[in-house]
Amino acid sequence: MGSIAQGSILPAFAHSRRARLVALVSRDREKATGLARQFQAPRAYGLDRYSDCLANPEVQAVYIATPQGEHAGLTVRAARAGKHVLCEKPLAATFPQAARMVSACRRHKVMLMTAYRKYYEPSTRYLKRMIEEGALGRLDMIHTAFSELYRPGRSPSWLLDKKLSGGGPLTDLGVYCLNTSRWLSGELPVEVTAHAWRNNRKRFRGVEEGIALSLRFPSGLVVQVASTYSAAIYSFLNVQGEKGWVSLSPAFTFEEERQLVGKVDGRSIRRTFPVLDEFALELDAFAQAIQTGTPVEPDGEQGMADVAIIRAVYQSARSGRTVKIRYK
């Protein structure tokens, strides 16, 4: 019941056509009760009664929005109870945790979806169609970044706790750059070269302050990614191909209109995409998959692939060498 839940996920149920909020779980039972009244959820539980929530027959699925170091335990318990799981990104703080989540959901035959809003957000879907239809030709390079200023006392403190977060701005923000580039290209990267920095070593003792990396893909595509906790919030996505280029900004935040500009075969492109409730779109996609028995996208294996890439990124940053990415 943190900031993302209160500010975005819970309000989205009012706009969802397929999902209904029936229960809330929080470490603070009083907080859960108050938010249940505010968002009209019939039940509220403390974390010590999570099992009671899972035993509630009205609960068909669980949305997990805790720090990523806690995702695995909560997901496995939900899977054992036969509940489908929609889990915030990144899927887990470590690759073994992610693998455990995927295995548990597969074993208990429940769906596991990783909460990447971009799969359902119109501007990125428009760009995805352009690429699939060959408008840009063979992709050569993608430049993308997502950064936000970390403010002590205002930003969640757990973001700087590696056990809970899995890393710094890469796991919090840069993971959007990784996943979206993979989704747009339809490929998995094979190797990565990364450099991380800590200019403020007192504040960023456990995680990186910023990171820049280069991913190489089987087709020859190169993706350049950067993310930092020491710059004003901003994100962009630039895609370059044989026939033209397209730029989307802001690419990953959801409070502003998105501007898509480009030039393809000498023809200029300019489109504006209005603000909409991306979380409601995500909820509806998840609920529809459950209701129709169709595969969910992006699933847990997609989330696990990103955790594998993150693992390789940090290995490269520590060693100063290019690292081949292992997905097992």
C-alpha cells in the first residue's frame, strides 16, 4: 500500500471494465482498513492475515506492489492458494527469486504477469506496429533513458536497500528501457557492457547512483541505455532504422502527453498521445487473460528474462568487461 498502489493502482479499479477490487493487504492493518473504505474494497487484512485473504473465495488474483525483494514469497504463497498473480516490475530482486516465482506459478497452473504498462499504452503500441510492419526497415540502434531525482525523506528509503530493491536506478527505472527495447525489437540481447557510478558515495552506499550500458542483439541491433537517481525526471526512446527514425518523449512516465516525432522515407511524423489510465488498461488485459484462458503478456518468463539481463549488467559494471547474458 505504498505510493504506486495509492496513487495509481487502486484508483485504476474505478476505470477497469473487467477487474473488481475485493480486498487489501498491508503491514499496517489500520492503513489497509482506511484505504479499503476509500476505494470501496469489502475486505482489509494485515500482512499477518495474508493467508486469510488468499482463502477468500472472492479473491481470484493478487496484485503485488511491494518492494521487489518481497515479491517471491508473496507470489509463491498466492500460487499455492490457486490465485493468479500480477506483479510489479522488476519481477524480483534476484534471478533465483524470479525463477522460483515462475516455477511456482507454472506448477500450480496459475497465470503470472509482469506489470509492464508499455505493452498496453497507445504510443508505444503505435511504435511497435511501425516496426513490425517494416516502416523503419532493419533496426540499427535504440537510445533510451529513464531517470529521476532521488530525494531523501521524500523518495522511498527502500530504493537504496539492495536486498529489497535488487539495485539502484537500473532496477527501478532502467528496467523499463531494457524491457521496452526487447519488446520492440522482438529479440533477446546476447551481451552487455556497462559502467556504473557513485558520485555521492555517502548517499548511494548500497546501490549505484547511475548506470550506462550497451546491449548487443543477434540481429546486430545495439541498444544504449542510461539511468540515474541524480537528474530531474525524464525519459525518452529513440529508434533508428534503415528507412527512418522515431523519437518518443516522455517515454515511460504516465502523467503527461506523449509526443512522437520522426522521419520515415523522407516523410515527417508527428503525433500526440493524450494522458490515460495505463494501470486500468493493464488490469483489464490481465483480467481478460484469466477470464478467457488466453496467454498473458508480458508473462513471468519475460519478467525473469529482464532480471537475467540486470544480473549481467551488474556483472559487467563490477568487472569492467563485456558479459554474455545467461537466461538460466
